[in-house]
Amino acid sequence: MMAEITTENYLKDLINQKNNFVSALQECGVEADSDEKFNSLVPKIVDVYEAGKAAGDGGDGGYDEGYEAGAMPLYYSTRLYSTWKGVSFPENYEMTVRVKGVSDCGLAFLEAENLKSIKLISDTPDTLVDISSAFRECYQLELIDLTEFNRRISNLGYCLYDSYNLKTILGALDVSEVTGGFPATTFEAKSLESIEFVPNTICANIWFNKAPKLTHDSLMSVINGLKNFVTFVSERYEGASADLEGVTYDPRNTTYYVTNPYIDGDVIKCEATSDNSGEVFNATLYECGVSEEDVPNIKSFFYDIDGSMTLYIEKLSGSATLTLGTTNLAKLTDEEIAIATEKGWTLA
């Protein structure tokens, strides 16, 4: 049964349509209020284009709703390779790009002109992305914001090459998947001050000697970002024994910390500090069978009550070089440098 056609029903329907119109404008990023009249709402239709433009290419627009609605088809792309290569943007352009699950941003902004800042947002966190040469030779670029990118990087080679006005990178970089090194990543990024890495993720040779303005906080983030190549392995030897000079108790069932271990004929000699008493003894270890190259890396041993012995040996799972250059090295104390070397890294 059809509703009775009355002036009151017409007005109710008109109000509902106006409210729907207001909601549609708001979803497109246009400011609108249900208290407004049609004569002020209708002209706002032209603002939908500007809001969609802001959603697509940056600015201050509210793009969060617009992307899923299709305002930015590039959002669904898995490859932004060379997308804005060589593009001349308006002066001091601030760009925001939101992507769903892109895996390749290589050369994305190579040689782009007039870019002042770039913000990348990803809706698929903790996945791999290649950003090699992504911001290379962006001469006006000052800021890269990756705080909402949250991606693991597979390739960072030449990423910041010759972007000599770049000062700040926001967001910690997870480079745990970069195993092939960081060729020319920061070459001639001579204004770069701020960069941050996820701890224990840098696992290949990396250079910052061409970025001499790095702050102390940035340098410490690099050092804390270095993977620890030092591991400890335990080797158990049946029938091994220890003779501790001057010991007054049964030396078995005790852990001893080792210093200055060396081979003397068929035995290993060292200084052994008791975990129980702190006493230091000259010790001789028999029938251990540890390789000659591992002897200097013996850190402790446990002389078991059953007559066996377990040696704890420091080994390296890999090695790499952190090249900071003399200017950056001078900003660090000996203790801070030691953090890197104790992880098995060489500093240059």
C-alpha cells in the first residue's frame, strides 16, 4: 500500500534526500553539515573534484575513505617502477601516496623535480618492497615520511643517491631482508641528518661516509641496527679433565670463565675464574679436542661431576663493514664504537 501523498511526506522525503546528499559529500572529503540548506550544499559539488585530487596526489585532503572507493586507482598497483620518473611537479610540492600492497617502488621518483616531501603509506604491513633508486637524484627533496609504510625492504641500493638536500627520513627502516649490501644508498646525501633502523636488521656492508651530517642519535640507531654476528656454541667432550693450580676444593660441577687461552703442546692453558668463589686459577685442560682456530675464542668451561667437560666458544655467523667516515666516527665514543665491534663488525 502506497504512503499517502501529503506535503508532510514530501518534506520528510526531501529532508532525507538532503541528509543523504550531505553524507555523500562528507564521504568524498567535502565539509558539509545537515543543518545547511540546499542552496549552500549544491555548489559544493565542485569541491568533490578537489577533494578527490587531494586524495590522489597528496595535499591535505582526506584520502582515507576515497582510496577504497576508487578515487586513486594507483592504490591497487603492485608495481610503481619509474611511475614518477622525471616528472616536474609544482614548486615545493608535498606528495602523499597510499598503496595497498605494492612490491616494487624502484626508480619511482627518480629525477623528479620540485618535490619537497614524500609520504608513503601502505595498507599491507610487514611485506617486502624494493625501493632501490626510489628517491635518487631528487634534488629538491627534504623529507621522506615512512612512518605509516611499515614494510620490510628487500633492496635499498642507490635509494638516496645524490639527493643532496634530503635532511630527514621518518620511520624506522626494517632492512633484515637486504642481504646483497647497500651500494651507494646514501652516496652524496650530504645534508642527511636523521635516519632510523629497526634494531638488529642490518646484515650487510653499509656506507654513510658520504652523509657526514648524521646526528648522534642517527649514528646510534645505525649501530643498534647492526646484526649481532657473534654466537656461542657449546662443545661437550667426554673424558676431558682440568687441572687447576692451587685449587682447594673439588673443581668439578663448576663453571669457570676463561681468559688468555692458548695451546701448549697437546693441552690448553688459560686463566680460569670460578663462578662460585671468583678465585682465579692457572688451568690446564686435557683431552678437549677443540680446533686450534677456536681455542682463542673459548669463553668458559663447565667441568662436570661425571668427568666430562663442556666448552662455550664464541663464533661468528658472518662479518661485514660499517663505513662511517672520519667525520661520523669522531661523533662516537670508544664505548659506542665497541658496541659495533663486539657484534663482529669492522668500522671504517
